[in-house]
Amino acid sequence: MKQILRLITATLFTLNSTHTFAGERITVYKSPTCGCCSAWIKHLKQNGFEVTAHNTTKMQQVKQSLGVQPEHTSCHTAEVSGYVIEGHVPANEIKRLLQEKPAVSGLTVPGMPMGSPGMEGGRKDHYQVLTFDKKGNSQVYADY
């Protein structure tokens, strides 16, 4: 009987932690002409996110309204569960953010580093995923 209860508890815990990611909705704002943004959206979909994409020519206004500081910018900006995602952040880091729920505004991969999701190509640059807050402070969240 104890083994069955442990199995049920473990199953429920797994289902609960999986629920955060299965079909999580993310809204992406991007330039209508940007190919790497579309490739990043494909990466998100392949990793279980439900993506709504909005093409806009006013990306600076989007970034400003969501509190993204100039030093943290990239080409596209997204919102998921109250967090801002800026640039080519790997889906697994977004999933980790949603699971850990740190007190930050969001995650960013500043610039457009080669080898990041959506920027695959002939080389792979070192890059970092950073957390950032409303004051513009940032910390390393992951190294790639």
C-alpha cells in the first residue's frame, strides 16, 4: 500500500511540474522581415510552447513598454506568464524560469549570437542568458 501511495505521489508531482510547460502560451513581438525571429519561434514550438506572433515595425516601443534596457536588447521580444523574454533565449531556460519563478522581470540574450536558437549556422559563439530586473540590473542565468 505504501508503494502505491508513493507511486501516486510521484506521478502527481511529475504531472504538476510538467503542466507548467505543456502548451505554455508565449507572445512574440518581431519585425515582419526578420528570418531569425521566425526560426526562434519554430524552436519554441518544437519545445512545446504555443506561440502567438505579432509583426510590428515599432519594436523599440515594445521593448520600452516592457522595461527592456538598451544593453539587453536583441531583435525580438516575448511575454510568457508575466515574464519578458528578450532575444534568442533557449526554450529550456524559459522552462527553467517558469519552474523556478525567480523575482526578475525576465531573461535576455543580448545581441544575436551565432549558435543560439534561431541563429544556427557555421559557427557557435559563446553567449550568456541573463536575468534582468526593472532597474536594469542583470545576472548570469546560464552560459552557452
